[in-house]
Amino acid sequence: MGFYNTKILPFLVDKACGLGQIQAQREIVVPQARGDVLEIGIGSGLNLPFYNAEKVRKVWGLEPSAEMRAKAKIVAEKAAVPVSFLDLPGEEIPLDTHSVDTVLVTYTLCTIPDVAAALLQMRRVLRPNGRLIFCEHGQAPDASVRRWQNRLDSIWGRFSGGCHLNRPIDALIKQAGFEIETLDTGYIASPKFAGFNYWGTAKPEC
């Protein structure tokens, strides 16, 4: 799987995550970021064009894939905000406690192996008045769709970089000690088993 993971998968992920409906979701959530921003799973830099330079001082882009970072660095050269890259996974955020104003995570919680640990790290680095901004696909509310998600999850993950179809995104965020402030959900793409989205904001619980 070495050639697939380093050559084919980054291309497929970049194309899939850059589809029109997903880009429309990015355009909704990314401009809400402010101050010092940590983007978890910056990937190929698809969010970078949507940052508001009048509200954002800096973006830290965390991405463990060297191939995806290389793509993102090309996009970052033209970005309206300064970008620095971190080459560690979400479970190991190398930033100080209470050091960022915004954590942005889009279409990434599905792939992090220890998603609970990663969310705790996100909470740790957020300032007390900071915000988690999220847009993710995950567990669908319809029983028939969930059955297909559960059936396909392990097969899907083998060819999609470890992506999970059936993670309950809102529950995972709450379990990590966040209070969800805004939450929208809905199917944004077909097939339905991969198209149910959660997007909104959360703050660290006191």
C-alpha cells in the first residue's frame, strides 16, 4: 500500500474533498475563524482561500502527510494569511496550552485514529474564550443509512486513508469537554452513506 498511500491517495483525497458541495461547506465555516488559528488536518490547503485576513493573524496547519503538506505549501504561498506547518498527527499538537483562538477541523475527525485524544488536545490548546469550528461527515440519523455505514466502514477505510463513515461527530465533541453552541446537519452529497454532515461551533466547557 506504500505507492497507493503516497501517490494515489493524496490525489484522490484532494479531488474528493474539493468537490463543489464540500467547497460550499468550507465557504460557510472557514470565514468564522479569528485570531491565531490551528487547522487540524490542513490537507492540501483547500480551506486557505476562505480565511478572512481581516480577522485572522496566523494559521498553524497541522498535517502528518508529507505529500499533502507539499500540496498545501504551494497554496499557502498565495494565501492572504500567514501559514506555518506542523507535521504531527492530531493526537500530538505541539502548541502551548491556551495558545490559539480558533481550532478549525474540516473532514478530518473521520480519519484520526484516536479521535477522542485529538479532541482533548484541541480543547487544551484553545484559549478559554476560544472556539472550535467544525465541518465533518459522520453517522447518519436514518437507520437504513447507518446500517450501510456500519457494513461498509472497514472496507471504506482501507482505501480512503482510514476514513470512518459512522462516527457520531456531535457526541464525540461533547465527550471531549466542549459545549456545542451552533449545530447544523444534513445530507450534502451522494451516496448517502458518506454524505451526512455536521457543521457548527463549540466552546470549551468551564
